[in-house]
Amino acid sequence: MSERANQPATNRPPVTADVAPPGAVPEGVEAPSGRFRLPTDSLRAYTMIIALLAIWLFFQWKTISPLYPYGIFLHPNNFSNLLQQMAVTGVLAVGMLLVIVAGQIDLSVGSVVGLAGGVAAMAQGYGLVPSLGLALVVGLVVGAVQGGLISYGNIPAFIVTLGGMLAWRGVVLGLTKGATIPVQLPVFRTLGVGKLTEGFGVAVGALAIAAVVFLTLSRNRARRRHGLTVPSLGATVLRIAVPAALIALFIYWMILGGGMPVPVLVLLAVAVLGGFLTQNTTFGRYLYAIGGNPDAARLSGINIRRYLLAAFCVLGLLVGVASLLHTGRVGSASPDAGTYMELDAIAACVIGGTSLMGGRGTVSGAVVGALIMASLDNGMSLLNVENYMQYIVKGVVLVAAVGFDMLGRRKS
């Protein structure tokens, strides 16, 4: 079996690993005319960043008032609230990414958020650990059940998860009898609205900067070891200085807003683990292979059923985490909690460059997509935009993102 058979059906150049996830491409490739051409994945990433900055600047300008002469959107307090809003969607988007790159979909995550949060709230009388643990167990079990039906029962993921969206909503309605259950445990509530001290935030920032330095130098050593072109000293310093400056600015802004929100710290941890899982493990590479070309993956000896089941289990576990963040932030568990969250998670992935056809997508893109969705929600709420118009805007953005993805595929 040739090495090419193990690659996903994409236009990325061959690499030494079995399958290369998106992002594992040279910094630039030579066009037929000899001119430098920016890789498609990098172009998409820059486009997302530019779009996000444009959204922020627009809402900052539109929220200028006598009380806030420079605008309120990027004010530390509102920005901190914005990040808390996007934390739940971001965690869900990281889990959804694993499923979508494998060529699958999950429409039930919103209902499972409501179910897991409801079970956690009902179990508060048994203590903090059983309460939080049950939410994770519920998410994991639901992911395993649905993943088993999809991978071993050969039932389309769309049908299984669509049925789950209805069934799990019915289960939470039956368990709670339609009542809203308040969050009484202080630590549970802290998961959703708590903020860390200034010293802890500085420590997190220093750790993040150290990680940037380590990863940059490690990447250079790896390129040198494989005989590839190593960036110059100036380029290396720039690759360290720019992220370090952004991290320092972010930590400073969070401190001005009262401290690093706990949900944001949870999201960052999930994103780092998700990025490692997709970029540096066989499990992640096989998911890209399955989504890119399932026939080639099967002929290469990949146990597709096992990896699909594992992907849905990981998603279920992250849904449990998201349910704790959402329930703690709202302060109660209600039967309709999590409504439309599955659409927000899918939209975040698609806006972030994940292909619904499978085989392509990154955790960082999904998180940026979640930030774009949360920015639209927050900004339109500050401008008192009617609810119906908010739905229209988000729908148009989602369709435009998918259209951009399909246009990029045709051009490539």
C-alpha cells in the first residue's frame, strides 16, 4: 500500500506521517510562475482574523455614547462577559470538530447539555463531586450510545442524533417535571461566573508565553532535523514576540475586567488538549483520514468503527463539561437549557474553516468561529437588535461561511 493511500482526499502535499491534519503544510508553496503563494489554510485563517477584527471595530464604533465616548463593546467588563458567553460554545465546538472532520454530525448536543446540567443540579444534595461527575458521565454515556448506533449499527449520524435531540429533551423534561432547579453549591456556580485572582492570571499568561517559546523553538529544531528550511532569527523572534504581546495584552485586559473568568480558563485547557489530540496523536490523524477518504482509510487498516465511537465519546464528555459551565453561569438548570446550542457549535466549526464534508478543520479555527458567533450575539444585544434579526444575521453568516468553503474547494 503506497503512502498516498493513507492520505485524506485533500490537496495537501505528502508528508512523512500517515495522515497530515490541516496546518501541517509548508509556510508557503511555489506557484507555477515561481511566485510565493499563501497556503489555502493560512489564507482562510487570516480571513477569519480580519473578519473578527472588523466585527469588533464595527460594534465598538456603534456603541459610542456620552457615557462611553470610546465605545463599550471592547470595554474590559463587556469583553470579559463576551468571553464567558463564548466559552460554552467554544467547548462544544472543539468536541464537534472531532466528529465533523470524521465526516459525521451531532444534532443532539444542545439537548444533552440540558440533560447533563439537569442531572447535575438534581444531584447537588449528594455533594459537589457526585454532582459534577454525573454530568460528565451522562455526556459520556450518551456519546457512547449514539456513537455505537452510528459506527456499529450503521445508522446515519444525522438520524441518530436528530432522534437524540428529541429523546434527550424528553428525558430531561421527565426527570425535572418541567421545573427549574437552582444551583446551590458555590463551587458549581463559580464554574460559570467565577474569576481568578490577578496573580493567577499573570501566572497563566507567563505559562502561555513560555509555551509559545518552547513550541516555536521545537518546531525550528524539527525542521532542521528533517532538512527543511528553518526561519531566520528575525522571523523566529517575530513569531515569539507577536503571540507573547497578544497574550500579555489579553491578560492585562482580563485583569482590568476583574480577573480571568473561570469558563475561559476551562475553554483554553480544552482547546489546548483538543489541539494536541488532533495535531499530535494517531487518533486525531486517523479522524482526518476517515473524513477525507473513508475507503482509503479502511484499506489502510484503520478501524473506522472504533475511531468513530471514540470521537463521539470525546464529544459527549465535552458536552458534559459545557453543561456544567452553562448551568453554573445561568445559575439554574431548566428543561429548555441548551436550545439551539448544537447549531451554534456547528456554525462555529464551519465559520472557523471546518469542512462539513470531513477531512479538514482545526481547533483554533473552531474557537475563533465561536468567538465570532459570540461577538455577533453580544454586539447585537448591546445595540438592542430585535431577536428575529439576530437569527437572520447568524443564518446569513453561516450560509456565507459554507459558500466560502465550497468556493475554495472548487478553486483548489
